[in-house]
Amino acid sequence: MPVTTVVKKPEDQAKKPEQIYVTRHGPVDRRALRAALAERARRGQITTRDEQIMEYLRELHVMSLDQVWRLFWAHRERRRPVYRRLYRLVQYQLLARARTPVRREMRAWGLEPDLIFSLGLGGWLWLKEEVNSRLVERSLNREQILHDLLTAEICTRLTEAARRRGVGWQVTWAGDEAARYFEPTARSDGKAGPPLLAPDGLAILRRTDEDGISTLSLFVEMDRGREAHGKPSSDWGRKVRRYDQFRAGQWQLHPQLSDVPLFPPVLVITHGAQRMLNLAQAIVDHRKEPVSYYLTTWQALMAAPDLLAARVWLMLTKDGAVLGEEAADRRALLPASAEDEGDQ
């Protein structure tokens, strides 16, 4: 289930990289935990903001203290109250501490080492979601956590960019579970096979003004890999073919896209300029359907103050054109002029 942020009217601790900071609980009586949470709710100890934090963690899997602060306490300068509240939610077992990635890897991606949080057992029960061992294993895998933190940073920056534009903007984020798509199955057991589509996220931005509602929807793909990508059998070859297959089918059957007027372009964020150019060529070689792609580097995105307005995107249009091979010719996600809008 996605989470939605609506823009309304205005109303560190350093950690050693070798240590593992993970909330570990012994055997838990789920009935007693549910009763304890119900009593806390009755007393008003669990707020609407607490629930929103849990909903974001369901979609993003992990968030850093800094990301939570920017999403929910951005109007305050101090982070200490944020830490105290999150620590209290860990005590309630609504949240859990996840493993901190290696410090030098976080800094290489422009992220400061920070406390990392995931959903706790009580949080999953509160959201009435199933809990399984895979969720615990995910919070122990440093590589997976780093990938999830980068995706959470994209979500955070999109939300900040919408807030910067003022009242009337709404951001809906569907995480990898809610964004994936399974083809209708004909299996006798009724179970679905592997997903046809499994992006890292799906962002839907809506703007409401006197002219009505305008929508920008975007699939998000974080590319941290080093694998060669020229062959159809490569990871990226398979991704492109699957986006083609999804676009050629009844894509509006996707639960999150039923009211989206146009097929979403695919945002690809990668780790180097040459890698970006190589991916662009591989997409051009593999693509058969009119699917648009926007590509940029993580470094360029982190240096941009506004993710929507930054002209950092190399665009592969649905008509087959390649726009922005040179850095000076890159595009923005939201056009700033009628001329730009005509290009897109």
C-alpha cells in the first residue's frame, strides 16, 4: 500500500562501522503486544505522525534519522526531539533499529552515517501486515540497507521538491512491494509466478489548481551494479524487455496506475557518467516499445537543490530520440517553459 504526502498550508551520533546496531527481541507474545498497543492507542500515546512514519517504513523498509527528520520535523532546527520520539517507538516495539552500513560507503554516496530505523514487530502488527523472517534478514544485510537508504533518499527529495512548490501538490510513493506487477496467472494452484515488473519504487505527483489536476508518474530504478549491460540476458536487458512487455499489455490494470493517463517514464539513477551513457545505449538497443527513460548520476542528483527542476536528466524519448548526451543539454523532470514541455 503506497503512502501519500499532501502539501498543506504552513501551520548524531557517530557509530563504529564494525558494530551491528539491530533491535533484537526475544520471543514475543503477539496477543500481549497487540493488547499493549491498543492500550497505548487508547491513552493517545501513538500519534498520527507515528503512524505515518510506520507507513513510510513499510514502503521504504528503512530510513535514517535524517530522512525521518526531513519528512516529519522539517520545520524544526533541532534533531534531538526526533531521536527521543523514535527511541520511544523502538521501546513500544513499533520501530526497530536496523544495521548501519559501512561509514565510508555511506559517505561515498553522500549520506552521513546515522541511526537507521525499520519497522518493528509491533509496527507490522499495527499496520495489520504479515511478519516473516525475510524482514528480519533484510535489516541485517548492509548492502540491502544501503540500497534501500538510497531509494528512501529519492522519495525524501521528491517530497521536499513538492513541498517547495506549495499548496496543492501531492506525492504518492509506492515501494518495491506495492510497485511490482504480476501478470494474471493461469496456474491451477492460483498462485502468482515471479513479478513481471519489480521497480525500486513508483512515485506519483499530482498538482491541483484552478485548471484541474495534472499528474506526473515515475518508475524509479536505482542502479548500483557493475554488471555488463549490452546483452539481452543482462539484468538491464531483462528490465527493458519487461517494461516493454508491461507497456504493450494492459498496464492500467496495475493497482497504482488505474487513474494515471500516461504510461510512466522510468527514472534510472546510477553511479557514474560513463555507466549512465552505457546504460542509455543498452536501453536504446533493447527497447522495442514507446517507453521513455530519464537517466542521471547519483552525484548530479545529490548536488541539485530541487530534484524536479534540476536539468540533470539524459532523456530517451518514447519516439526514439536521445536528448542531453552533453551535460549542458540535459532535461528537467518538470518543464520550466512551453518550449521544454514541447520536447517532452
